[in-house]
Amino acid sequence: MNRPTAEISGLYAVTPDSDDTAALIAMTRAALAGGARLVQYRNKRAGAELRCAQATALLELCNHAGALLIVNDHVDLAGEIGAHGAHIGGEDGSLESARKRLGPHRVIGVSCYREMARAEAAATGGADYIAFGSFFASSVKPGAVRAPLSLLKAARPLGLPVVAIGGITPDNAGSLIEAGADAVAVISALFAAPDVESAARRFSGLFEIHPS
């Protein structure tokens, strides 16, 4: 079985911190209905029991929708529940150890912030996609250092899907896609929207009208 890296494209829905599992599932279902085919489970404030319950429920939802579930930070949780992969940042352990834990057929994404050297190391080390950001001011990470758009084009020769994150809205996502992003990872502008499905459709539609 090959890793589904070709599916790392389009709207990448990153879940907000929420203790309400039913509401989280409903919002994520709406995002999937609007065109998201990637979901990253991210909950910085949940305890281990809640994380496991929410990730398991989201995995069932994604499997039913034909989407991928990627678990942020917690590689062991991704392995435990059989998620499609994990996303690791600078403080989440090494890519090598994540690959050993998840095996050869799970997706592993790596946060590269604004550093091409991290992206090159991730590509050499066997990552399945690389993520850069923050590109715009973000309410989730207000102190994040801004990444230049030029990184997206510069990373294309590495041969991995490129994900952009940080303050992305339907109004600025087009510039990232044109600059070379294969996917845009969105939290607030998607899950805090009055109509999550409509917001997802708007993001997804951008990939049809902007060349990458």
C-alpha cells in the first residue's frame, strides 16, 4: 500500500480547540461536505482521554467521507487509533522516530515554519509533505514569525506537497495557491465561520480558479 501523498491538496481543515465532541464532529462534517479532503485533529488543551475519543470519532467520520485524518503533535495517538498520519512540529520529536512509530504507509507532515533548511531535511528524511507559515497574522498563533510567499515556489523542486498555514482566509488564499501552495491549512476562517460548509466551498473553489 502506498502512502496517499497525492491527496495532500486543496483545503486542509485544522480543527479548533474544543471540549464539545459533538459540535466538533458536526463542524468537521460540514467542512468535508464543503470540499475538504484533509482534516488535521489539533486540540492543544484536551487531556489524553478526550483527545483519544475525539480523534477516534473524527477518524470514523473521515473514513466514511473518503478523507484523510492527520493527528497533530501526538504521533503515538495517531498510531494507536490507526489515523492516516501525523503532523509534527519542531518540539514533537524527530521525523525518524515518527516514521518508526507509524510505519512506511502513514502520512507524516512536517512544520518548516519559514526555514528552507528544515524543508530540505524533511524531504531527505522521508516526510510526505512540508508546511510553511505563518503567512498572515493569525489569531491562533499571534506571535508566529511571518513566512515569505517566495518560500512556496522555492520549495517546489523538493518534490513534496507544500502546505501553507497561518491567518489564511478566502480573500488571501488565492495568492498562496498562485505562489505554489498545494494545500491551505485553515482553522479560524473555516470553523469560526457562520456557515462552515459554505466557507469550505469557497476555499475549495479557489483551487479551481487559481493556477498553482
